[in-house]
Amino acid sequence: MENTDSPGAVDPTRERLLVTVVDLLENEGYDAVQLREVARRARTSLSTIYKRYATREELILAAIEHWMNTNYSGIVTQSRDPNEPLHPAMMRVIRAIFEPWEQHPEMLFAYFRVRSAPGGDSLAVHGFDSVVPVGMAVLSDVDPTFVAEATSILSSVIYGSVGRCREGHIEITDIVPTIDRTVYWLTTGYQSQLRDET
């Protein structure tokens, strides 16, 4: 369990640990994150790690959250102009979200891998806290049923694409164009239905 004795205070040991894990994930992959190696590189002891994190996966989760906080801190809430089509507005947000992942594919693979570990489901909630308001601002005037269905479909497309990328079937740069085509067809169908209703 992570030490939270002084909320808001900078803990240099914690920072070193998280930066070390991020470096290992990015450069050597998920399996390279071994606690003894993290302790050695972070110039600390195993007992210090275990005081903060009960398991290896908990440490990796914290490192990915740290990385996401750093990479998504600059996302500014965007809205959609009244006459702007839904497709380009949604893709503007999706591109802003995926850009850090494209530049650091090992972090994307680690994110999806650690999500299946105990406690990993919290990563999705925490990780998207900073981007959900951006997406919702673009979708503020959209039918909630469409938003729910589009979210479900896009999640499946994203998970499937990341899995195919991890297996070497597609490149990381193929993911956003796949999402783009999916968003295009979803929004085209939605907007066509709206026209038919009016």
C-alpha cells in the first residue's frame, strides 16, 4: 500500500521509484520491472519499496498513473463549435489522448497489461479523469444513448487494436487511423439519423 503520510508533499524516494519504473517500462518492457532491479537503480532498499507498494503490480500501477498525470496535464478542455461536425471534434480529442501513447508504445502496452492485475481497474478510472471532461465537453449536446454506444464500440476497437499491435500485426501508428474510421462511420450514422428525425 502506498504511503500517504503527508498528502501533497513531494517524496523524493517515491519520485525516484516511479521515474525508475517508467524508464524500465519504456526502454526494457514490462517484464524488466523487477523489484530488486528497481531498488538498485533507484538507490533504495527493497524494504523501502515494500513500505510504499505491497506488490510489483501496485508499483507499476503507480508509475503508469504518474506518467499519465505528467503527459495529460496539458490537455485543455475543448468544446465543439455549434456548426462543427462531430467527427473532427471527437478526433481532435482522441488524437490528443493517443499522442503520448504513440510516442511511448511500451507505456501503452504496460497500461493494458497492468489493468488485468489486482487493482488495475482503478487505472482506467484514474487515468481518464483528466481526459473525460475534455471528451464530454465535445459531446455535451449529443444523445446520451449514442455516447454510451459509441464508448462501448470505441473501447472494443481500441482494445482490439492495442492487442493486434502488441502481437506485431499492426503498427502503433495504425491505431488512430482505425479509430478515425470507426468514429467517422459512427458519427455519420448518428448525424444521418438526426437529419431523418427532423
